[in-house]
Amino acid sequence: MSKPIQILVDADACPVKDEIYRVAWRHEVAVKVVSNSRLRVPEHPSIERIVVSDGFDAADDWIAEAANARSIVVTADILLADRALKAGAIVLGPNGKPFTLASIGPAIATRAIMADLRSGMGESMGGPPPFSKADRSQFLQALDAALVRLKRG
């Protein structure tokens, strides 16, 4: 028997947790909400709160070890996305954009370049654009489509 479908959430800074719960309930899929601190999650049998140590990358390590070909990982962390993809998982950013084996290399390179630029320019560089309603809508569509694909097998 194949492993059950699961959604693994890098939860500490995830802006779409409520959307994940709604889609997961509709599809009757388990959700594991992984964080370094205790977060409020709905009382529901399909939702499991996983609190890891506050060690560096502890949540990422837990998610990377749990990820498999029947997992959807939700994260904005490019290095975690790379690890989850290597484990065979589908990986979505909170804005609904998928990380793929083809896109992850350039994303890692861009991340490194931006880190170098930030270290040389201090705080004068802006961060990512604000999270929008369109991002939330795109995420909902992407998560639903990913679950449909996994269910079809």
C-alpha cells in the first residue's frame, strides 16, 4: 500500500496556513504543521502540530526527512525546497509558485547573489513584495491542483 498523501508546512512564517487547512479538509489529507515554537492550529484529527527544537534548521531538517513522493511541502525557504524536491515531494511557495527540479538551481543562485548584495549594502535593500490577495488565490489554486495530481497517482 502506498504512503498517504500529506502536506508538510514550514509554519513559522507561513501566511497561508488557514488556506492549507481548508483545502486539506476538502481533500481529506493530513497536514503536519512544523515550527520552532508552539503555534495555534485548529483542533482537527487531520492536523498535527510538530514543535521542533529551536536549533538552526531544526524545522527544515524534520520536514526534509518526512518529505516523500506523496508529500506537498509548503515553504518559502529555497534550501528546504531543494531538499524536499530531492526527496520527491511537490514544493509550493506560499504565493503558489512551484519549486521544480528545473527552477531550483537558478533560485539557489539568485538567493546567494542577493545575500552577497545585502551584506554589502546593509539594510538599504528592500525585501520581497508584500503578500497579496492574488498570491493567496494563486496558492489556493496551486495547492488544489497539486492534491488532485497526487490523488490521481
